[in-house]
Amino acid sequence: MSIRQFAGKYFFTVGVAALGLLFLSLALAGASNSWRALDGWGAFLTVLLLAALLMVGCWRLLKYEQPPAWLGALLIGALVLRLAAGAFWLTTIPRWGHGTSTEKAGYVMADAASRDQAAWKLARSDRPLWMAFTANRKVDQYGGLLFSSALIYRYLGGKTHYPLMMVVPCAALSALGVLFTWAFARRAWKDRKIAALSAWILALYPEAVLLGSSQMREAITITLAIAAFYGFLRYQQEHSLKSLGWVITPVALCLPFSPLIAALVLGMLALSAAGTFFSRSRQAWNRRGFWIILGVIVLVVLAGLYLALSQFTPEGMNNPLEMLSWWLKKSANLQAYLSKNASGWMQKIFRNSPTWLHLPLLLSYGVLQPFLPATLVAGSSAPIWPLISIWRAAGWTAMLALLLYASVLALRNPLPLHSGREDTDDDKKNEKYPGLGFTRLLILAVWIVVLVASFRAGADMWDNPRYRATFAGLQAALAAWAWVEQRRTQDAWLRRALLGLGAILGWFLLWYIRRYTGFEWPVTEFFSTLGLGLSSAFLLIVWDWARGVREHREV
């Protein structure tokens, strides 16, 4: 698809759909009169125009990758989906929620509500906008999104506060993650199927849609993180200053929104770079350039940690490593306290288990959040929240299953997988193919992020998922890689893994039904339920394996 065709389809489709959604959301949100709501349309049109220019500009920057026509349609669809979700939250949360002030204002997340309302107040005041970085720590830890929101409200907004105005740029930036995920997967595995499936997964992934339809910084950092990894692959294959800019720019743009995320992204890039370098050269330790680059990366990571943690640590603590150690201890203590006190059954589990098992249990508990059996059973006086919880849990359960399978698949293959890449006739290009070693590094990076998120906010149903969602682009790419490889090789272990996972979830579903209803069920202990689930999973896997052996012999 040419840039002109993409721009034409974008402006027409998004313009009509977005204006219709905005008019509907404004009318249903209780605008006192629809003609007054029209006063804000000029501001909406301006923001939509800027979003359009941003998306067309990124499409133009990636024209070197020759994105197909269907990807342009998917990109537009991802934007419309996020705008529709934003309008849906605005119109349904006030009616179907718990009636809190956040819900009555149409926000799906409390953090988004406090930050967006503070941005409107700052925009309407006489104070300079840079105060977003210094005087508003309670509503925005780092100030980047608060500053951006206030900037839009002050210079583009109308006289009335419309929360959907900030959903438009967040939705556009979130949708761009689809484009960069496709480009990353295309370069990583040289496979059209993997790249296409990666883009589709991120476009429809519930957590990405939820964050992209809210005024949350993760809508932006998801795209910046995958763009940085795309730049890393591009630099690895081209070694040009332009490709290096693709690495530096996304990381630098992360800094005002979250220095900690910027440091984490850079750390994961450093891990990938070091692992790839060592896998290709046995004399890496003796190269001066490697140590210089590694030293610069370490300094930048330490600077990011200092900027991110300086507002939390006690006064006088200036060593980034000491600050990180303090943060880790406080995070562990906080999550242990919250998890123990948030649920009676967690307290019971801790009383009946050794101390050394508590941290693994907390991490596992966080990795599974939101847990699908619990969301299927746990009720609520507000009809909208169980539906949102089930939607998010179903998406994460499917993603987690494919990530687990990808980990097993990558570890048990001794040689680089073919992956159907199109460049097999070009030896020089084959040498640049990252191979299975790079895939393993990506899996390691993703699991580090998942575990760090679980460690920091394990029992929290909102912070934990959105922390790990920063790397949703990588997660989608690995899930697509695992699925395509399974379809190509007809590997039976994905089916067996799903059978085992289904057995475990089934036993826990019965356990939760007993907890939340009057259903009589003899198994009441957590570890007994877990044991039944693991035993059933083992038996199902053995049965499927034996069936496969028998069918093979008959053939």
C-alpha cells in the first residue's frame, strides 16, 4: 500500500468513525445540549489530524520494510477498536459501574482519572506546564503524560473538558504498536506468517486494547518498547547511524513517561545485544568496542534507575544500586503484606507452607493474574466489571499458554529453526538471521519483565498486568512464533500443554465455585486442588503421548 493510499483510507475511515463515536459518547455522557458539544469538535478534529499525521509519518518511515496493504487496514482497525472501546467505557462505566466518582466521570482506571483531571486543571490555570514534572507527584510519578495531556488541553482543547480528547492520541500511539510489532517480527524471523500473526495478536490483545483506550502511559510505552527492539534488529543487520537512531529515539522518548521503563527497555536490549554478540564471537571479551558500548549502556541504565527511584528512596541515598536494593526490599515487603491481607485463603496457604515457599507462591500468584477461573466465578454488584475481568483474563491465559510453549519449544530444539524465512538463498542475509539464540534471549527478557511485574505488584489486578504489558509487542511476537512453528512441525506438545492447562484450570474452577457459591465440594485445600490439577495434567499428557505412539505404530 502506498503512502497516499494509506493516508486516504486513514483520513476517511478514521475521520468518519471517530467523529461518529465522539458524538455518540458526548451525547450519552450527558452533555446538557448537543449544540454545546459541537464547540469541542474543532479541538477533536485538530487532535485527530495530529494523530493522522503521526500514523502516516510512521508508515512512511517504515516504507523500507514494504508493509502490505492489509497491514494498513489492520492499523486503522486497531485505532478504531481502541476509540470504540474508549467511547464504550465513557458511556457504560457510569451506568454499570459501582458508582464511584472515577466511574461516574467515565474512566475505567483510577490512575487515568486523577491524572487526566489534574492535567485539565493545570491547562486551565496560569501555571507553567513544566510544573507537571515537579508539583504533581501524587497524580503522575514522572510527569510526562501529565505534561502531554495539559499541553493538548491548553493549546488544542476547547472550553469544556472532554476526557476522550486524550484517548485519541493514546489510541493512535497504541495502534502504532501493531505496525512496529509486524516490522520487528518480520526482521527477527524473516517470516510473513509470523509477522502477520504478531500484528493481529497485538491489535486484538485485551490488555493492549484496554490501555490503548484509556489515558494511560502504557498505551505509549508498549509502542516505544517494541520500536526500540525493532531498531535493535535493524542496527544489528545494517550497522548504520539511521538504524541506531531507531534504538536511541524510542528509549529517549520513554524517559519523560517512565525512566524506570526506559531503564528496563535498555537493560533488555543490552541483554539481547550481549547474548547475540557472544553467540557469534568467541573473542567478544577481547574487543574494546564491545566494552565501551557495554559501559555506556550500564551508565545509562544506572542514570535511568536514579531518576526513577530518587523520588521514592530516603534522602541521602544517591547510589543507584543501593536505591535499587532498597526498592526491591520494599517491594517484596509490600507485596507480601498486601497478598497476605487481601485474601483469607492466601493467609491460610502461608500458615500451612514453609517460609522459603512464600516468595515463589507470590510470584506465581502474580504471574497468573488475572486468573481465569476466579474471574469466571467471582461476582460483583456492578455488571460491567466481571465482563472486563473475564475479557482480560482470557487474553492473558491464551498469551501465557503460548509463552510457556514458546519457552519449551526454544529450549528443546538444539538447532536454529528454519521458520520458513524467505532469504534462504542468500547466504549473506542468512548470516544476519538472529536464529534460535536470539529467540531464547527474547523469551528470557519477556519472563524477566513478567516476574518483575509480579514481584512489584503481584496481587494487584491492575498494576501488575499493565506493568508487564509494556512488552506486549514482544509477547505477541513470541506467541506468533510458537504458534507458526507448531503448525509447521505439527508438534504435539502444544496440544498436550493445553490439555494439562485445561485440567488445572478446571479443578481450580470447581474450587472457586465452592468458595463463592453454596456448591458442595469435598476438596477445600489449595495444595490438594493444585495436586489434583497437576496429577490430571500429567495423566492427560501421558495418555496423549501413548495415543500418538500407538497411532505411529499402526501407520
